[in-house]
Amino acid sequence: MLNFNYYGHSCFQIDDGKYKLVFDPFLTGNPQASIKADDVKADYVLISHGHSDHICDAYSVAINNSATVITIPEVTDFVGEDIKSIAMNLGGSVQLPFGFVRMVPALHSSGIGGGIAHGFVVNIAGKNIYYAGDTALFSDMKLIGQRDSIDWAILPIGGHFTMDAVDAAKAVEFLNAKNVIPVHYNTWDVINQNPEDFKALLKGANVQIVQPGESLNLDA
């Protein structure tokens, strides 16, 4: 069973029953956080960029679990030399015991000098999951969907710092994604959004609204 466990903001875990992948661990100081950093279980920690609301607890989660951090080289160096890591760059792919991780572009500032914001396509349990990270809408999302058939797209909808619901709906069209989970909204007033408005914009995709602390079976 492949599960999506939402911890709030853009922090979530993908769990195939054997391997646990945690994305953008921001729990300390996160008003949405449904779990403490010390309680997170992870085999791999994937980081989309170096802003504090995506990297805050990366070191502690990695160290506590002897987990492997996967991100851009500059962010790997920032997290710590004493962690296990796989440094990648845009367009790169790595085969791992559960499947593969491919690093894809995002349009956003990096948070760390020399780094580049990015997203991931993760193949696990026979599913292709696209996590956009923080990004604006960009037309080359079409190429991401052409390279890998996207079973689940995890997209920011908050606006202000990322694309909003209208642009995220266009992203779903570009990606030709079958299923969608919105994230990165309602953490602070500046990114308040009603996810039902996003859902209403999409007729051809299955939109699943997951609240912090909730889980979703991705096997569908």
C-alpha cells in the first residue's frame, strides 16, 4: 500500500510499506505541523530548495533516521557534511531500491547561494509522483508529463510565493496528471486559499484535499 502522509505546508511522507520518503521537512515553527521533527520516520529526505520553510528540520530528520538526503549539491553541503547524501542536478536521475528519483526544473529562488530550486519525479510502488516544490507555472511542465506519465501531482496553490490555484490548474493540464494533491497554502495569511476553489477549476483530474495529519492511499 502506497500512502501519502501530510504533515503540513509542503512537508509530507510517501510510504510504500518498506521505504519512507520525507519531502521538505519544515515542522519546527510550522503552525500547521501535525508531527514533531523527532517523531518523523524517513529512509530518504528530499529537499526542493533552501528556504527555511522547506529545509528547517532536514538535518535532524536525516541524523535521527540515518536517512539519505537527496537534493542539489549546494543544499546538500548546507545541510551538513556528516549526513548521508545523494547530490543531483537538473535532468539527473538516480536508481534507488524503491524505484527512481528524477530532478526536474522549478521556477523559484533557491534560498542558498548557487543553488537552484527544483522539483522531483519519484517512481515508487509502480506510481510516478511529481512534486513541484515551490514554483511558478512554466510551459515546460508539458515535457515533464511527456517523459513520465504522472499518476499523482503534488502542487503548491498558495500564490504570493508560488503559483496560485488558477496557475496550478493549468499546470495539471500541462502535466496531464491523473490525480492531484494541493499543498503550500493556508500556513500564513499571505498564502490563504480555499482548496475547494482549486478543485472546482479541474474537471478531468481527481483532486484530493488532504488536511495536515491526514493520510491518503495513492494506490487508486
